Amino acid sequence: MKIIKMKVSIPDNIINDILLIVKELNKNGYECYLIGGSVRDLVLGQAVSDFDFATNACPEEVARVFKRVIPTGIKHGTVTVLLREKQFEVTTYRFDGKYIDGRRPECVKFSKTLDEDVRRRDFTINGLGYDIHKEEIIDFVDGMEDLEKGIIKTIGDPLERFGEDGLRSLRACRFAAKLNFEIEDETFNAISKTLNISRLVSAERVRDELIKLLFTDKPSIGFEYMRNSGLLKLFIPELYNCYKVNQNKYHLYDVYYHSLYSCDAVSRDNIMVRLAALFHDVGKVATREGENDVDCTFYNHEVMGARLVKKLMIRLKFSNEEILEVTNLIVNHMFHYLDEWTDGAVRRFIKKVGLDNMDNLFLLRLADRIGNGMRKGIPAPINELKKRIEKIIKEENALNVKDLDIDGNIIMKEFDFKPGPLVGRLLNDLLEFVLDNPEMNEREILVSKSHEIYNKIGSEFQRD
């Protein structure tokens, strides 16, 4: 064990809460230390969002010390202490039984020493404890040395660690990207040897790790480790298959690296656009035509890509809203604006993409150009399109059926219709009319126009 004297910087808005938790447990005869990722990030001077504690007090004893406690993971020794609006996880020292499902131990036994608790954790840099009163780092596993070297290394035998929990391999790749560290060779080599365990990780946990990776400054670091270890082929074959798929003379990189660099180019505060940038060209694998790398084509790759990404995101248990948002960006990212577009064409473009998605589509287009390696910035025609969209929005022209000065109830009353597809068809045709003639968006005009439209299409519905 090594003790390193070190004062870390804890935000003023939380330091008193941390001191209180440690003080109350100490006062009742128990040890209590900050532990894990929070200590790692404090040492590195990075922002910390979650502060976790380790103690030799069992969950019931912690619950007796604090008035407000939630038994969030009591079976595994974890309770959540509530202090005003904040929550803190306090976990009893423990050691794990045998892992039988590649994710969780069959049993957990409480321990009385911090040493035993640390040695069941994943990586040395996550095995540091901190005594906040003595201002000392407690290091049983040479985690401080690995922090200084900038390496990710398992605690103990990497084959054993990864063989216990298949998620740890993904976490290693994510930490490499988050910290801009290298994965130590023996640790990295063990990832490909334990893919059978990684395969057991649930789709939800893979998705969560993917999202966390996208929150790092350079996700490409993590994805490269995933590709080289076999994890990418296992979990995201659609992206893996883009490797060495060469593009034409307008691109510096193959489809895979172009996708990674496009993803890096998006702010980490916009995860949906980062996902779209990462996957926007996966359809190129199936649509590539031409043997010549200079002039090969990828017609309709955006349509194919949207289909593939929908299946991918369903597989990884993304929500329907997230799937719709990402695939909408992908299927529309190849738009080609010309000065000849009429105002009606611009309105139809807005209707197709969705006004709420417009800013993100332009961000994706910018990232696509940055990831290209040969171009920078948004081209002048797209800037002109943005100005025209802003003008149309300012004029408050109808862009959706709900913007019309008429609705389904008025249509049904006018024609004595019952609810049905004919009402929707009339409203959509009226919208098409208004997109080209925004000044005609008045109730009386639209009622008259609806009769004209009905005279043309009504027979289609009567035949049905």
C-alpha cells in the first residue's frame, strides 16, 4: 500500500456534503473514503459529477447513521444517502463470488478492509481511495503510477478481470478515449481473448457504453480500440464493415475513418448528431459501384444507411424518438441546394426534414465536410439556404398541416364527411397548395380550394 499526500480540489458546492458523510460515519466508528472514478478524476483535475464512498459499515449501519437513505443496491452493499437535493452512493467494502453470467457475481460478501474491496475492481486507475480529512491518496494497486504513465491496466490478471465481466472491455476502450490514455498491451490483448464473455453483455449496457463514449472529446480513440480488439465487429458490424472501403477522389479517408472523424467534429453536447455523424455513411458499403477508387459512386447510400441504422439502433434498444431523429438526419444529409429552388421548394424541404431538425442537419453537414479531410466549413450555397429558411420562418408561412387556416373539423363539416383518409388527403393537398402560395392561407380560400381538389380526387376514395 502506498500513501500519497495530496490535496485535491473539490467544488465548494459539494465539499461540505462530502465532509458530513465521512464525519458522521467516522463519528459512529466506521471508516469512509472517496473511491473509484471520482478520485481518479480529482487527481487529474477533471470535473466530477458523481462522488462515491466506500466504508466498512454494512448497509443497515449506514441507514442508521443517516436519516434519509434509499436501498438502491442493498444486495450488493450500496445505499444512496440523500442530503438536501443531492444523492451519494455509499457502498460497503466487499469481495465478489464467482462470476457465472459474464456480468455479475453469483454472490457478494462484505469485507472489513479497503484493500479487499479495491482488488475486486476493474482498473488500477479506478482503485484509488481518498481520505478527505488527512488529504491522502490510498493506493493498493499502483493506480497513481498508471495515471502518471497514462495507461489503462486491469487490477490483477486481465483475462480474469475481463472473464468476470464482459462490460469491462468496453469500459477500457471508453476510458482510453475519455482520458486520452493508452490501454496497456497485456490488458488490450486480453480483450480479444474474452470476446465470448463480452458477447453476453446486454444490448442496453452496450448502448449505455456507446453513449458514454460519445460524451468523450475524441470518440475515435475508443472506436479504434474497439475495432482492433474485435469489439466493434461484435457489437456494431455496420461500422466495422466500413473499414478499408475506399471512397472517390473527393475524400481523403476510407468510409470508416471518415465516419470517425465526422463524429469527432460534432460537439459532445449533441449526442444525436454525433450518432448520425458516426453512422451517416454506413450505407456506402452496399451501394458502392465502380472498381476505380477515383470515380466510384454511392448512389442512394443515405437511404440504405437510414435502413441499416434503424435496425442497428433497434438492436441496441434506443428509443423510437432517438431512432427517428438519427435516421431522419441520415436520410436527408445528402440534400443538394440550388439557387433555382423556389420558395415553395424550400418550404417542402423544411417540411420533409422538420423545422426542429434543421439546425442539427446543418451541423451534420458541417461535420461531414470536416471529416472529409479535404474540405472545411459550410459552402456558400448552404449558407444561402439557411438565410432563405430564416426568412420563411420569419414570415410565419405554413410549413405543416397544423399551420393551415383550416383543419379536419372544418373539412368534415363542409363536406359532411366522417373521419377518414380522405380528410387527411385534402389537408395535405391544401398544404402543397399553400407551400407554393403562402398568401392563400386563408380559411375561405382553402375551403374553396378543397372543393376543387375533391372534384379531382373524390372518385378515388369512392371506388375504395
